[in-house]
Amino acid sequence: MSSYLEATARQRVAALISDFTEFLPPAKEWTSPHLPQLNAPVSFDDGVVVGRGTIDGRQVYVAAQEGGFMGGAVGEVHGAKLVGLMRAAVIHKPQALILLAESGGVRLHEANAGLIAVSEVMRALLAVRAAGIPVIVVIGGSNGCFGGMGIVSRCANVIIMSEEARLAMSGPEVIETANGVEEFDSRDRALVWRTTGGKHRYLLGDCQMLVADDDAAFKAAIVQAMQDSAQNEVALSLAALEEEQKMLTARLQDFGGMTEPMDIWAAMGVEHPEDIAMLDTQAFLQLSASIRQTERQHG
């Protein structure tokens, strides 16, 4: 078993992708033009690896964000590399685009350039889907996936998470800074994981697959997601957007007054929500399947 959580972006690519060819490798020296002006360090790849390879014999285009450099934050070059990869995917038609996401969102050092970059990534991702290429996002790094990249991830066809992964619009520290520790205590790690962690996101339907923190488990899930995508509509449709809106409206009605995730789990039918954190992945998935079967039986 090899931990995905503890790996770097390049180690994750090496573990998941065969025959990998990197676009704009470090020797090209595409670094941020903005960071030196602020006396901030640069990275030889601006915190993201992009390229093509194969997984289970299928050609894929891949991007992996490096959480070790500025938390995987998106700046102008970082975003341009993602957009370039996605535009190349539209032209060359790989069987999937895989985004190994680990990012706190926009790189604040680059202000508007970072914001524009994220919006361009979002548009490029939807163009990939419109071209019939499934986009699969994998989240399992220690920095989680927040801010603009959290929104980008929810534009994908499939999100795969581990229990240790985190996904949200605003990160815990951002919420605490904006609204005070009374609103959200970012030092309460149990609360952070209950609110943004993989199990909570899976129960809410924000991620479609939950796996153990293991490279092999992530790889198997990606292959399964690619097979499933071949049977489903890939492009984002109006009907899918309306269904998503319907789901979010129902969530707000059912859980909008609750601030503690365990209360939400109890409302979903989890008999002992306090035990969720201690369940291993397989036991948790069995419990989730039982809850969803009960929901279908009761309409």
C-alpha cells in the first residue's frame, strides 16, 4: 500500500500513469512572472505537472497540482498550463482528462491574473466535456481542494476522493478569518474533516467515488470511472444542470438549518453518526449503500 496523501504531484503521476510524457517540462523554465516582483520564491514548474500517458492501456491527458508549492494555488502560468492541456485534449481526443487536484484556490500574490486563470480553466474544462471527453478529478492531497479549484472540480464528470481528502468552496481558515472563530474553528481538525472530508462529501453526493488512501485504489477507481463514462452522457447538459439545482434545493430545505455534520448524517438515516469517523472505507461504503437503498424505497 502506497499513500497518495503523502506523495508529491510527480510521485502521483508516476504511480498512476504509464508512458508519461510531460508538456513544458522543468527545462522549459515556465515560471511565474509576478512572484519575483514580490520577492516570493518561484517553482520550476509553477506548481503543476501536465502531460499525456496511459492508464490501463487507455490514453489520457493528465494534470497534477503540487500542494508543496504555495498550497497548489493557481497563478497565471499555472492556470495557462491547465488551459493549454485542456485545449490540446479537445484537439487530440484522449479517452479521458485526469486532474489530480490539490489546491487552496487562487494564488493571492497574483490577484486578478489568478482569478482570470481559474475562470479560463473552468471554461476549458467544460469545452473538454463538450468534446465528449470525460473529466475525472482525483482529490486526496493534504492541502485539499478549495476556492476556485473546488468550483472547477465540481464541473467535472466524476470526483474521486479519499476519506482524508477535503473539498469545499472556502477553506476553514478563510471562513474563520471572514466570520470569526465562533463561526468556524479551523483548529478543530475533527470538525474540519466532518465538514469538508471525503465521507461527508460522499454522503452529500458531491463526490461519486470514495477510496482508501492508496495509489492502487485511486488507479482502480479512475479506470472504473472511465468505463462508466463510456456509458453515460459526457457533455454538460441543461437537464443535468436542472437536476443539480434540484438536488441543491432539496439539500438546503432538508439540512439548511443544521451546522453540525453529524446532525445531517442522522437526518439521512445514519443510526450512529458518531461512529462514521471510525469506519474504514469498505464499512462506510456498505453503510452508505444501505442508506441510499432505504431512500430509494421511500421515494
